[in-house]
Amino acid sequence: MISTKSVKPALELAYVKLMMDVIGRGLVMASQVDDEIKHEVSKFPVGFTLSMKVFPNGAAFIARVNAKQNLELVKATTTKPDLTITFKHLHHAFLVFSFQESTAQAFANDRMIADGDVSHAIRLVRCLNKMEALILPKLVAELAVKEYPQELTLKEKLAGAANIYLKVAQSYLKGSA
């Protein structure tokens, strides 16, 4: 966990941009390899776009549901995304991405805004929680998610994390997600 007292705004911004990119890519890759996330994403219609960003012009990612019912990152969209999750301030995003506050707690503390259908926002948070439970060490994941999935075995966690990390690394090597 990173202490917020010692981090300067420029470092916060750099960290949040990096984490936003990793989370966007991780979510895309998790939608390809994890059955639970695949199921959640399959409930979104094809062409559905979602975005996560920091107000006003901070880090962001945009993902779209493709014909295979997976998420794919897109550079930009000419239309408003179907769902946008916005952190109200850079520091609020930093608290979540440095695992000092869970996504659910950030919503409860009114640090984030969901612009779109609330049921879609809940579905996205479930996807993010499962991805974080898979890719983060258990002690960190327990800080990041509201409730750590008790049924997640070490074998499933290691296999899921390995698949997601491998695909994320490959996306960086290819220059896309």
C-alpha cells in the first residue's frame, strides 16, 4: 500500500494513468479467460461501450463488447459511451488504485459517478472485483474488493492470474489490447 502523504500530484497522476491502463487491459483479457467475467460481459449487448476516467481530463480507458462477447479496448468513440464511471478527483482514483479504498467504498463515499444504467455499473463492478481477486495477491485483493470470493482456490487464482498477466504482457508487446 502506498502512503498518500508522501505522493506528489504529478506522481499520483503517473501512477493512476499506469493503473488505469493496466486495469483496462486486464479487464479486456479477463473477459477472454475467466468464465465468470465472460458470463457477466455476455449480458451486455454487442457494441456496448464502457469507460472509466478521472475528472476532468485525467487517465481513462474505453472498452466495447465485440461480436465474440468479449471486451476490446478502443482508442476513442464518436458517441457517448453507454456507461461511464468517473472519479471526481485524481486523488480519489489514487485511493482506489493504491488499494486504500475499495471500488464499492469509493462509490459509497461519493468519489465516483456512474453515468448510465445502474445495473450495468453493478455488472462492471462485479467484473472488476473478480479480475482484482484473480490478479492481485490475496492480502491486497481483500483491500481492493468489498468481499473476497471464498470459493476461489489457489489453483484457480494462479491459473487465472497467469492467463490474464500473459495476455496483458502480450498486448503491451503488440502495442494494443
